Amino acid sequence: MPDPRFSTLDGWLRWQETLHPRTIELGLERVRTVLRRLQPEPPSHIAITVGGTNGKGSCVALLEAILRAAGYRVGAYTSPHLLRYNERIRIDGAEASDAALCRIFARIDAARGDVSLTYFEFGTLAALELFREAGIEVALLEVGLGGRLDAVNVVDADAALVVSIGLDHTDWLGPDRDSIGYEKAGIYRAGRPAICADPDPPRRLVEHARDIGATFLQVGRDYGFSRAGRAWRWWADSLCFDDPPPLGLAGSHQIGNAAAALMTLASLSGRLPVPAAAIRAGLAQAELPGRFQSISGPVEWILDVAHNPHGAAVLAANLRERPRAGQTRAIIGLLADKDAHGVVRALAGPIDIWHPVSLTGPRGRSGDDLVRVLSGVGAQATAATDLASACHAARTAARPGDRIVVLGSFQTVAPVLAAQPWRFDSPPPQSREA
């Protein structure tokens, strides 16, 4: 193999961002061609793909925690990352090292020849190669965009879960839930479990699963759950789990995600048995930063990457279930291709005061634009020049009993999570390029 193109992870990633003429170009042929050169024979491990508009990362985290508690060697691939690219690829819970990623990127670069790959395609191939190399037993693969033409769909998964279908990425996936549902259903495979956790699945998703002969498993029909406070129960066919533990992931919506994860595991129980003790341990131990992540204190901070109306509605419901005596302030930054009006409308009730910020980069949206959107619903908002200013303004104005919610994008939450402005000695957050 020729000498590697770069010696650092940062060098590889910056180059990958410029290699392909388009940042996003859906299609499987490029990644399939290179994967065949890297892996002429399919791997022996079980693969589970997880798609949907929202909830994918949570379901992967739950599946990963349960399977690891059961003693399986698990690889997990998720995107995007919050603080480090390495977060995207985990083996036995450990993030891939810079050295491992550089080594695998060089292998992919040598194998691709004249095939141009996107940034996401490089990452997907790196995950698949690292999983093969590590001899994992189960691969958990989060779909990046859509499903049918997403690079992850190059894998013929043993089971596929679609968590939810909402309006997002409409420029790529279609203008309505029916079109988007069809794209998400592309991860299903004939004769294999095809789980849908959306209680109102689009017609085309259901029809596609039927037409290809997938074993379609629908929440509310083939499995279900109920809850009373933090207590909940789950059932499917002749199975029943009457007293699962409270979840490690915060937010009542996570019970639906946990139920979907349990159905996915139940559908593979003949090949992937999981004892009840492992299920209990995994449900209780699963963690996922940036998803209704609470930092307690006199002023509570909540970090949530909700960036579309569906995610904002879930965040609003969670805020209502955890009322505070004081005001709720929101630091919000959204990308230009997101439905800002839908996000703001969903959160107009629980949020008292808004601190909009600008996100930089080609997809960034200005804080002043968000002020105009917020004024349309009569919201109180003043744009901040940057995230550091927004955090300072919110923290200075907040009183004991108040809370501050940071939302709208990974690009908004990540720098705040890194800076930890709830600590008075913390450095100001720096905006990350969109």
C-alpha cells in the first residue's frame, strides 16, 4: 500500500470534506464498489440498521447498552458527532482512536482508486472495516439521511428499525410523510424483521415492507407499551416485560424508543438471545449526551439537539412534564434548511424568553432571521452575536428556579457542552462551523 496521504485525523477529515464535488450525494454505487474491494466476502456478524427522522441515536444507545450487558462484542456507528469525530465509531463502548481511523482511511483511500467518496461514505466504510477487523458479533448502524440511498444501506441488515417519520430533509427525501416514509423503508429487507416504532406509519412505508416480503412489526399491533409515571411495561405476542427499570435516558419519549429496541432484539432472539438481567442493566445504564441532557443546579441547563418540528414537539412535552418554578429561557441556533417556524411553534408554550444565535457556514441561519420567526408568534427574543454572548446573557438573567434550554442543532449544543457555561470558571463556547 502506498504511503498514507495524511498522518493526522484532522488532515484526513479536512481532505474528505473537499474530495467529492457535493457534500451530500445519495446513492449506493460508489460505496458498494469500494466495500467489495475491501470486503469481498460478507462479514459474519449480525447487523441491525436504525433509521428514522428522530430517535435513531437513542435506539442505538439502548441496543448497545443491552447487548454489551449481555456479553456481546458490539460495534456502533452513529452520526453526527458532538465533540469528536471518534464518537461516531465505537467498539465495545470505546471510541475509535485517531491512529485506527488514520490507518483505515489510508486503506480505504488505496482501495477506492478513482472512485470519489463523500465525507459520510468514508466514515461508513471506516466503521465497517474497523468492525470486521475487530471481529465484532453485532453491528449497530445508524442511517445518516433517509434510508434507501444512504451509504449505510449498502449493508443487508438482519433486522431494520424505523423509529419515526417526520418532515425533515424534504429537499432530499420528498415533501410529505408518505414520500419520506418510502425512503426510510428502503432499509427493510425481504424475509427479515422490519420494525416500525411510528404509531402512524405512512402508507408507502407499510406497502413497501409488504411488497418486498419483509416481516413487518408495527407498534400498537405487533408490540406495545404503557406507562404510569416512570413505571412502564412492554409486550409482544406471547412476551411480556411487566417491570422494566427506569431508563437511563431522560424524557418520557424514551420509553417508546426502548420498546422499539426490545422488539428489535425479540425479533432476533433465535440468533441473538439476551437474558432479562442484561435488558434491565442496559435500559438503566444507556447514556446519550445532547438528548434532553440535564445539568442540575439552582439554574438547570438542558441540552437537546432537537432541530425539526417533531423533535421540538418531543422536547416541549418533556419540558411540560418537568415544570420549573421560574422561567425557561432558550438558546437556539438552527440551520437554514430546517423548519424554523415549525420548531418555534412547537416550543412557544414552554419557552418564556428566547436567545437566538447565528450559526456560521454555508448552511447557517442568522440570529436576526430567528428573531423575525419568533416575533411571528409573539415571542420575546433578542439575538446574540454568538453562543458565548447568548450563554452569558441567559446565565446572567437567570434566577434560582429558572432553567436554560440549549437546542436547535448539533452545532449549537456541541460548543456549549464543551464549554460548560453552567460553571462560572468555564471558557466561553466557540461556534463550530456548520
